[in-house]
Amino acid sequence: MRWCPMTHIADFGGARFVGADFSSLPGISVFGAFSRVVRLNHISHKSYFSAFGIRNRGNDDLSLRLTFSEASRSKVAEALSLKSAATLDAALWLPFRGGSNILETSWAFRYCPACLRQGFHTLLHQLPWVRRCPWHRMRLLTKCAVCDSSLTLRGDPGHQLLACRNGHDIFSEMVSCAYPFDQAESAAAFIDRYLTWAEKERAYTLLIPPEGATTSFDAMRNAVVLPQALRDSCRGPEWILSTSHTRTLKRQAMRANTVHDLPSALAKLTSLRDEVAGLELPPQISPGFLNIGCQLANRLPPESLTDAEMSLFFHGLACQPNRTFKPARRSPLAEIRFLPPLLIGQTRVIHRSTLSKTASRSAEQLLAVIVGQFMPPDPQAEASLQLLLRALASILKRAYAEGMRIVLSRYIPALFDSKRDRPRLTEPWILVRKEGHQLDRIKIVWAKRSRLP
């Protein structure tokens, strides 16, 4: 016996489902196909196993599960005869290599109200850099369009899939059954252009996410820039504010009369991989660390540091502490004495405990991915190594500034009242783009951590 709309029929053996012709629904997601069939055939949560071969696990977000669980996704795809690669693999929608699981951290079902009314959902709508439906030009939502409550994304008894908890239901079974998708041609054309662009970008671009990432959506939204032809159709509202800070470093031509001992500088930073207490700073980047330490020390409230502690921040430098400096009346603290870049012989060394772990590990990952791929005698390779060193310095300097504030705040509670110097941690999302065998640019998106490591 076959499934019929608006009825409950229990024989699934080889039967076709109502609404299971997806030929006019380009790039439909597995969850979109699943929820469409569930709604149009009135399949209850108890029948998911009989119909699709998956068991309802109560608290599971089915949109998340059918995107990232290969076992569940494969069973539903087989039951619904889904064969499109773009439907099955979220990684094909990403314009970089690195795996689709980065979207899982901040996953929230996003939909176009006009598309969902017609029983259509695509993974394109899940991408952080797509803020509105390219063919309906409607803002993508994560909550109910009527009351802003959560949609039902689980097989809950007593709740319809995709309806909100207050009973509002944007999914129209009548429209989905009786009428073809109104933007099939426009959607197919846009999706084809987008996937072609994403495939080309993946060949040259790699994403290095932070270890133990706590957020991804805002960071990814700022990392990816769509080409003009695509961006005009899905650009979001201009009033959306970002909590991320982005810096893009590009390869620069090397001057013929300038000597750069780049291999030696990068070799010093390879100690990031080792469990050593001190990190020797290459002379090309040590001035930046010295400036960070001196500036922060001068901005501290009076009587925060002892004379001995303050003198370490300026040891070997021509500049001196501000005249407003007043020494603290206590014994020097060993932990604070390790904060400045220490002068040992002719080199500057920072203690690894002063670096925030998330950022320093990202620098280590970047170095491990890139180092060893370039030959120093090639001028273009030297430009690539210079770009790599600049990117590592940028990451490590921020890791140093954030780590130092965390340590100082344990002994100087007034830092928590400072808008500029209060303790906070961010995590770097690194987008590396290559041209042939050379680095072209490195984009670093600093996203605020949602929790401490």
C-alpha cells in the first residue's frame, strides 16, 4: 500500500512517498527532503525507523543529525532516492578545505519563509555568509516568523515537524502538494553558479579553525567574501553588527637590497611545537612584543607593579616608564616577573605561559601546514615566507597581549573595570589562500570566545 497525503498508512515496502519527486527542488538538503516527506505523508515519529531506517532519539535536532551524521544521512538518502552530491555533502558548499564540521559548532536551522512554505530547504541557507534567500530576497530566519519561538526540529509527540511551539506553522501542505516550486529555475541557476565558485575556491583555500573552537557562525560570516555576482543576491541587512575583528595580510614583493633571514626566523618559531618554557623571538618581530608589554605596563593603575617588575618591561630599551608610575608596596611576584620579553644575551625570550593557548596553538597549526613548502632561493618563495612570518607575528602578539592581561588580572582586579585592558580571550580562524605553490594571502578572523578554555 502506498502513502497518500493526509492519511496514516503503515506499509513502507518499496513504496513511493507523496512529495518525493525532488527534480524541481534543486540542492534540497537531506533534512529538507525528510521533513517534506514526513509532513506530506503524515509520518509520525514512531514510524521513522520503518520509513527511513533511522530511530527517533528524542532530543536530537534532526536538521543537525541529517547534516553531520553520515549513517543517518545515508539511510534517509537511500529511502528517498537522493543522489545529488550537493544534497548529501555539506562540504561541497564551503569555499575552502577543512571539513564541514566547523558549521556544527554554532548550528541553528535557518530557513527562508517563502521556501519553507513550499516544503523546500537547502544547505545554501545554512551558510553564515548567506544572509537572505537569493531568489526570494527574504531574510533567513532561525525562529518562528510569527512569535519568534523555536521551531520543532525533533520527532516530538504532539508537535508537528517545523511548526513552532505555539502552533504557528509556515509549512503549507496544500501549496507543497498542489503547486510546483515557484523559483525552481532561479534557484537552480544561482546554486549552480555558487557551487562552481565554491569548487574553484576550495582548490586554493584552506581553513585552519582554532582548536576547541567555541563559536563559528560570526567568524565564518566575516571570513568569506562572495564575488559581486553572488553577493548582490544574498547580502544581508547592513545593520547586522559583528563581534569579530578581521585582518588580511597579502604577499608583498621583496626588495632586492634587503636581507631577510626568513628560514632562521621561522626556525625559532618551530619551538611552538615543543613543550618548552621559553620561546625565542626572531629579531624581525620582537619589537612588536616589546611595545605591547611597555604600553600595557604604562597603562596599569598606580601601585600595580613593583620597581623590579616594571624595570623588566623596559630592560634594554631607550624608553622609560611614565612619570606617573608609582611602585607597589609588596614583594615582586614570580609570575609577573615572567611576563615581559626577557633579554637573555642578545635575544628576547617570552615565557610560554604568557600566551593564550588557543591562539598559540593556531599559530603552531599554521606553521605546521605551511613550513617546508618553499625554497628560500626563489624570490617568490621568500615573499611567501615573509607573509607567513607576518601572520605568525600577528597571531602571537595577540596571544601575548591577551595572555598577559589574564595573568595581571589575578593581581590587579582594577583591570576588569578597564574597557581597553580588561581580560578577554578570542580565537583565530585562519583562511590561507595559495596561488600555485606560493602563499597569496592569509586572513585572520578573531572571534570572541563564548567560554574560557
